[in-house]
Amino acid sequence: MDQGKRNTLRMNWTIVVLLATAMIFGVGSTLQAADTVVRIGNIIPLSGPSASVGQQGKNAREMAVEEINAAGGIKSLGGAKLEMIYADSESKPEKGVAEAERLINTEKVNLLTGCWNSAVTYPTTAVAERYGVPFIVPVSVSDKITEQGFKTVFRIAAKDSWWTRDQFAFLKDMQAEFGVELKTVAFVYENGDWGKGFAEQWKKLAQNAGYKVVLDEPYPSTATDLSPVVQKIRRARPDVLLLVSNAADAILLTNTLAEYKVKVKAIIGSGGGHADPSFLKAAGQNARFIFDIVEWETDVNKPGVPEINAKFNSKYGYNLAGESVDAYAAVYVIADALERAGSLDPVKIREALATTNLQSGPGMIVSYDAIEFDANGQNKHAALSIVQINDIGKGLERITVWPKSARRAGYTPVFPMPQK
Amino acid sequence: MIYILEDAINGILMGSIYGLTALGLTVIFGVLKVINFAHGSLLMVGMYVAYWSIQLTGLHPYIALIFVVPVMFLFGYYLQDIVIKPIFKAEKDVREPITVIIVTTGIWYILDNLTLLIFGPQYRTIADNPLRGGMLEVGEMLISIPKLWGFVTAILTALIIYIFFQKTRIGRAIRATSLDREAASLMGINQYKVYNIAFGIGTAVAGVAAVTLVPFYNVFPTVGVLFDIKGFIIVVLGGLGSIGGAILGGIIIGLIESVAPQFMTATWTEAIVYGLFLLVLFVKPSGLFGVKYDW
Amino acid sequence: MTSKTVNQIALALVVLMALVLPLFVRSATYLHILILVYLYAYLTTSWNLVGGFAGVLPLGHSAFIGIGAYTSTILSLQYGISPWIGMLAGGVLATAAGVLIGLPTFKMRGAYFALATIAFGEGIRVMVENIDNLGPFNLNGPRGLQIPPLDTGLANFMFADKEPYYYIILVMLMGVIGLTYWISRSKLGYALNAGGEEPEAAMALGVNVARAKLIAMAMSSFLTALAGTFYAQLTLYIHPKSIISLDLSFEIAFIALIGGRGSIAGPVLGALLLRPVSDFSRIYFGATLPGMHLIIFGTVLVLVMIFQPRGIQEPLTRAYQYMINRFLGKTTRES
């Protein structure tokens, strides 16, 4: 085997391949986008472990785009239509970065949205910042995302320190409203960026509120058996159980908790897996009385919500949820900013986004009253609500219970959970 | 220390199910001498087959075995026959066809994502099945009934497979081939047919494991990945090709997973399992019950 | 003109092409894709030292990438040490780890070795995921480490454009290919070759197979760790699941295998052809048919292994040789 000859053999073919690729690329990069279209790149997980929620986000965006285009597009740009380009991040940061580079440089998008997984959002927004492309983050809750000093990042959802803050505020209000004493808490969370971030804050909040932490248990989201974790919960006998879970483990955990007849006064999820449409179906009656914190719920008391939700449901077979609502709103925020900017100049678009004060329109089905970004790009008014899963005669549903002003009329939360 | 007893019981039950998932793997590994990276995917396919057959017919989950086992056997048989056999033929002289590992990985990617494409990413469970959520109360301890069923099934299956390999003609032919394939073919045993059957059996056993899991577990396209690596660890732990070793290896893993978290966070048990695995590999690579084959 | 001269000219041409390519490819996206292709070619070639030459199947190499990336990142974030020095430190650490793992595992049979490397890789990942602080070093567990954009420049190993990254990885790639070529013609190479095919015979002849394998492992892990630092400086964010992942280890091994392990350019070819396939199929199918790109990748794996188990470099070699022979007017085929 003559290595030398073989070596150069391959090298020659390498030339051919490189040449061919260079030619294709060269040709490809000369293609430009037409002016009457606004191109928006969307980097979301369409395969991999978060595929379910990625799909929901995609569907919500599609629906918003259809409506906006049907209503005449962006009028200040001569009726320009919105065009969405989707890229699969596979929940992997390097894919997100690669797709961001491609969307910006090859597809020449004017804006970006994404990425759901915080780990993907960090570096991807850095790419957008480098190129000056405005990036709307519908839902990636990690605080850090709007704390990197980037000028082009705008986030719609609340950051995770608000989520944890509200979970504890809810507990305080429930204690007062129902005169129940809560002394001990247990933290059980998925061992990722999201879970750990929440846990850090819970510890501080619990300390401030005077609760005793009887269990601090990270668990691998891909565990095949969660009985050991449930046993620890059962033996720690907490009053309150706080959870951060993805869909599969949320289902497994809920079912296992029911099997072991774990009795706590309250269980509070943190959105994510608990808010996934599969959760209710798969956990069934075991999920009854669990509280969950979300940006949004189908019974939010806002005009137009039931209609828009019904439309979404009839198109895609399931209800809107936090991610999809924020994605839907994000598209309307973009449309609104484009109208005010009246141009595709990224600096002008960014300016318009920074001065957003959206209070009406189909996009405002969010539970709060306005979308307005602070100097860091964080939506100031993003608010959260707590729902309780219960069956009041029409099957299992998620019922908004907190803040009290948003509570569904005629419903009294069941607190504490019935001790069967 | 009733806690530890309760955890140990759960560990044994769950572990036996792990062992069952690894049983098919050890059969294939032991006979064909290759790492079948598609095993987790085969388990996943079994779970979907079980899921749909229970959903559509409304039968008791374990009755679905009647349907699942033959389907999975045929699936494995023809998978080996059509996709993997050509490589064996091409690499006749190579002792350990590494290319088969790659092919099985390719099959894994294809199966998982084809399932994603066809069935979507949702998590499914069988909501109303008689086994769901049943717990046996023994004093202060709670024992999961579906896992108990799984335990019994695992032991029974292991026994059946063992008897099959020891007493039946086909079983002995398979064992002969696994020990020395040239000698076996000289005896008139069709090597490739043996491989097909072995693969079919391994896949059928995965189907049984799937049926035990479906009553209390989630079904989704990438569920197999979770059991894949664990399966290999168990096989090595128990000893390549050893049936009892697979079940026992599974139980050991189950015990670690259930008891260790009482003393540390659940996330460290993964590290312990890998550490134990490496330890066994270094100290006694043939595993607890394996024999040092010279292949 | 001999075929040797032709090959030398061809080689020179290729190197020249690669050096001037950035002048023609202006798009940052495509440069980025090329950089990743070169990175994978580098990784597979480094892997090849153990996986190809030493004849075993290591499936845990991403651990070395992680060691490299984390070492240089922690040193630069916490102590302000230049990533270049951190790169070397990472390499040394990885070498130590590689040799430590190699010592007991090289005695094992093929499949067991593969499983051991998987356990090693995953074990490291689990540890990094669970540890927030290792003594004075902040690993940050699953949240990963982010590298803030500093002043750009060679000293900081940070650049605003893609071109410098392109050249760095190109130099690394050429270096590692050259090293492979040199090893293949050295005593070490022959020892590895013999050890891979017939270890007993080789040892009977006095070849210290075990030592050769360890040397190969040491080199491979060192080089792989360097790539870890490069990657960290390129993407500016590392976390365990992406850098120390089983998927990555598998991908490196499989690309090398499809290209043709044991040959010098097989891994490079594999990377050149497969990475774009994987990226482009994700781009074209990712949105409409989720997971399709993985189905395609899986199918390529299966088909290549069935029809060309020695890798695609075999038919490509023959075709090239045929062309060269025709060009030189020879009538007999050289083998």
C-alpha cells in the first residue's frame, strides 16, 4: 500500500470537490430576495427532545403570518408580505449558530426569532447581535438572555426570576386566602440549565419567605424510572412540591406520585413539560389539582381569546399554550414594528422594536395589557398566571386561578390538594 | 430501615425489566458477536406495536403479547436477513465485523426518525388499562403492580429462552454457531439462517419487554435511546451471551438506581453506573457469568 | 512524467486552492460551513490514529474535545490565560486521560473496547454536568460556560470575521494529515498496522504492540483536545450536552469509517462529503420533514457499509488511479 500515492490521490479528488462546492456556493450567494417580502428566520427545535414544543411554535407563527398577510401585509412597506423560513435547531447550540449564520448571510432574513432552548438561544442571539439583525425571543426564560448587553435582542416572555418570584407570591396569597399553613418545601427539577436556574432562585426565595427546604433534588430528565425520586419526596413529607420538568418526565413523575399516594398540600409545576398538550392526556386524573405557572391559558379574560384558540385548535388539533401564544404575539410585534419603521433597514427596525407599545390587535391575546420592552429588551409587562388542573364537569382543563383578578369567574381553587 | 427494603424491592422489579430489555441484546450479541445499536429502536418499535394493538383492541396489555411477539420476531428476522446479512457475507473473514455496528446505528437513526415523521413527537400512554397505577400494599411499603408483572414476565421469559437454547434443536444449533461458526457450518448448520433466527428472537424478546413497559411508561419516538446504553452496560455486567447474567445485571443496575438516590442526588447514580461498568470491564471483562470466549 | 510527479503537482494545487478559497467564497455562511467541514476532517483524522491505525473502535472521543474546550475556557475566563496556552494545557490533560483509559482498555476485544470508550465518554459528561465547582475551577455544570466577546486578535484567539478561523483550522488540518502520513511510513505506523491485523504474530516478532497503541492514543487525544479549544473559541459557548455528547463521538467515528479508516485521506474525504450532506439535508428538509436529515444520514451509513465497507475512498482511489494512468498513457494498472 503506497501511502504517498494514496494520499495525493485523495487530495486530487479533494480539489474537485472543493471546486465544485465553491462554484455552487458562489452561484447560490448571488441570489437575492425580492423587495416586497419581509423575510423572517425562525430557529426552533423541530426534531429531537423538544420537537413537540417546537412544532407548536411553528404552527402559531404560521397562523399569525397567514392572518397578517391576508389582511394586506405591512402597509407602510407597500403591502409587503411576511415570509417565514424555519430552521431546525435540533435543540443543539451549534446547529442554532450555524442556522443563524445561514439565515442571516444566505437567506438574508430581516429578522430572527427563536430558539426555545435557552442553551441554543445564548449563542444564537450573539450571532444576530454581531450582524445587527433584530432577534425576537418569544419564550426562552433564562435571565441571562436579556442581560448580555445585546441591543438587538427582545424577549416577550417573562424571565425566569419573575417566574420563581410569582410562584412564591402565589403561595403566599393562597396561604392567606385559605388560611393554610405552609412550612416545608421540596424542590425537584430537571438537571439542565432551566431546572438549575429555577432551583437557585427558589432557594433564595424560600429563605426569604421562611420556608424550610426539606428536599433539593435534581434528576436526569431522561431517567427511565422516577420511583427513587418520588420515594424521596414521599419520605421528606413536604407541604409544597415545586417542580421543573420536561414533558416525558412530567408525565412519569405525576403518574408515579399518584401511584405512591404522595400527599402534599400543593404541587406547582413551572410550565414546560406540565404545559405540554400531551401531559393532560397522558397523566389523566393523576394531574388533577396540580398548579402550573404559565404565561397564558385558554381561559384568559381577554377579548378574542376563545375565537383565536378555537381557530388554532381546529387547524392543528390542540389548544394554544404559553410557547405558541408568545410565538403568535411575536409575529404581531414584528408586524407592528415594521409598520412603524416603514423600512427594512435593520437599525430602523430595531428602533421601532425598542419603542414598541403594543396594546391591541389580534396578537394581544396575552394575559397582560401591553408589550413594551425595557432598555435590555425585556418585555416589561410580561406577566404570569397560575392555573390549576381540574375537572369541573367538562373533562380535565387548566383553569386560571391567580392573580385573583385574572381568576376564572365562578371557580374557587382547591387548596390544599385533597388528601385522598 | 424499611425504606431501603422498599427501594430495594423497586430496584429488583425495575431491574428485572431492564434485564428483560437487555436479554434480547445479549442473545444477539452472544450469537452474532456484534453490538446492535438499533436495539433501543427495536424496543421502541415494540412499544409502538404494543401501544397500537392495545389501543385498537382494548385488550389487557399482556394479551397483546400474542400479537407483539410474532410481529417483532418476523421484523427482526427480516431486518437481519435483508439489511445485515449482506455485510456478514462481505466480511466473512473478519472476526468482528465492525461495519455491522455502523449499519445498526444507521438503522437506529432511520427507525427513530421515521417514527417521528409518521407518528409525531407526542408522548403517549395507555390511559385506561387495568394495570395502571396499581399498587400493592405490604405493611408500610408500596409495590408497583405493573412492575411486579414485569418481574414475573422477565423471569419467565428468561427461563423460556434458556430452555429453548438448551433443549431444542434450533437452540443448540444457535449455540453451536456462536461458539465456532466454521465448525457449526461443517456440521450442516446454515450460519445465516441461525443469525436470522437469533436476531428474530432477540427482537421478539425486546417486544416482550416493550409490553411490560407500556402499561406504566411513555411511548415516544426516542424512548429507545434511554434503554440502549443501559442495555449494553447490563449485557457486559452480566456477561456476554449469559441469559441469567442479563437479568441479574439488570437487577444490579435497578438496585443502584433505586437505592443510591437515598444517599445522594439522583443525578449521580448515572455516574456510579458508568463507574461500575468501567470497573467490571477492567477487572472481569467477561462479566459476572460470562465465559471467556476466544473469538 | 511519472505518476509520482503528477501526485505532487496535484497536492500542491490542492493546497493552493485551499489557501486562496476565502478570496472567492465571500459569504460568511459558507465559510462557516467550510470551517466546520475542516474541523470534522481534523477530528476524524485525529480519531483515525486510534480508530484506523490501531484497529480499534473508540466511541468516546468527544470527551477529549470537552477536556480541551473546558480547560482552555476555564483558564481564560478565570485566570486570563491566553487560549493558546490553554489549548496546550488541554491537550496535555487529554493525553493523560487518554493514556489512562488506553492502558486497561487496549487489552479488550473490539466490542468491549468500544463499549468501554462509550462509558468513559458518558462518564465524563455526567461528571461535568453534575459538578458546578471542581476545587477552584468553575465548571458551571449543565449551564455551560459562555465566553464573552473580548478584543479580537490573535492573542485572544478571537476574531470578528471567519477568515482567521478558516486559516487556523486549515493549518491544523494540514498538520494532522501530514503527521498521519509521516506516521504511516514510520516504524510506529508499521507496528500499529501489524498490531491491528495479527497482534499475536506481531508480538512474536518483537513488536511492542501495546506501547504503539498507547502512543497512538496519546497523540490522538492530544490533537482532539486542540480542536475542543478551537470549537470553544469559534462558537463562544460550551456546555456538556453539546460538546461531550455521544452523538458527536459517534459522528466522528462514523464519518471516518464511511470515508475509510486506516487510510490517510479517507477520514478527510468522509468529512468533505458527509458534513455538507448532513447540513444541507437539515436545511432543506428540517422544516418540512423533521428528522428527515437523520433518516438520510442513517441510510447513507447503511448503504455505504453494505456496498463499500472499506469506505468510499476505495472506489474514488481506483477512479483517480485510472484517470492518472490514462493521462500518462500507461496501459497496465498499478496496484
